[in-house]
Amino acid sequence: MAYHAGDLDATLAAAAGEDPALFHELRAAFEESLARQLDLLGRARCDGNWHVAAMRLKGLAASFHADPLIDLADEALDAAPGDPVVLRKLRRFHTDFAAG
């Protein structure tokens, strides 16, 4: 799944107003938080830890209106802990976002 700026960048732009430095700072903060949540999800092996990590990821996505990430978090919630397909999709989202 390729990252599409859309709502997420619009949310960041609305929060930053006319301050491009703040926009980049908010974008970096989102990316760092995304990386942390993906790390937690990647290390989760039991159902409880996987579920908590996926819910935290979904909460992050929802707070920034990142609909594609919400969908991926929902996919993680429906998957077994450590599901490599879900993790690969989430890491690709992160890579695409960080490059954008």
C-alpha cells in the first residue's frame, strides 16, 4: 500500500497554519511515534501485547486522520500476533511516509 498524503498532511497543515517549520516538526513527531508503535507491534508475540500495540497504532492514526493507517491497524487487530504480511504492509507505509 503506497502512502497518500491526503488527510494526514491536511491535518498537519491545519494545525501548523502558516508555519512551515511547525508543519515539518509535527510531521517528524508523527513519523517518530509511528516508528515506536511499529517497533512495539513487531516485538509483540502474545495476543494481549499485539492487540494493545495495534490499538495504540490505530489511535495514533485516528488522531492524525491517517485513514490508510487506520485500515492497516484494523488489519493488524484481525491478524495473529507477528503476522508478517501485516507487519510488512505497515513498514511499507512507514517507509513511504518517511520518504514523502
